[in-house]
Amino acid sequence: MLLTLELRTALRRNSDLSRQRERDHNPIVKFFLPGTGATWLFTELGPDEDTLFGLCDLGQGTPELGYASLAELQGLRGPGGLLVERDRSFRAIKPLSEYALDAWRHRRIVA
């Protein structure tokens, strides 16, 4: 399971706050696909409980802010059939915009 109830609640709270006015939230969760350079930092989960917003890096040197489907992430397979994992030790120390600036400079997510 990529998202616990606690993480879903925090992501939904950020989404609700963003609808009231734009916010630059700290990422709540970091996902990665072992054996690849794919990494995601997400700050929000939409009301559909599938649409995530955050910083997406498919490991090709072009990280970008955007949306991803939780269902699609859960269906991805890496080398040897490995699944997308949540980095359980990740703790955001800055807002998403700062992670994005660092990612654009380094051509990958640095978190």
C-alpha cells in the first residue's frame, strides 16, 4: 500500500487548502521505482482519491511539476518486476517549489 490513511488525509488537506488559495506545501510523500531514476514528491491528492499533484521525475533528466494517477503508479513495474515504493524515511524540509528548483538545477529530484 503506497498511501496510509494518515498520508491520504494530509494530502487531501493540502488539496482543500489549495482550492481556497494557492499554497506552496511541503511534500507529504516520496515515491520511487527501484532500479530506475523515477522519483515523485507529492503534496496533494484530489477529491477523486486518484489524482496526485507534485514533482515528477521519470529519470530522464526533465523533472516537472504536474499530476499523476495513483492507480497508474501502483501498476508500474521496474526491472525484475519491482513495484513503486514509498520512501518511509522521507521528511520534507522545504516547500515543493524549492525541491522543484533544485531538481531543475540537478536534472533530477534531490530529496
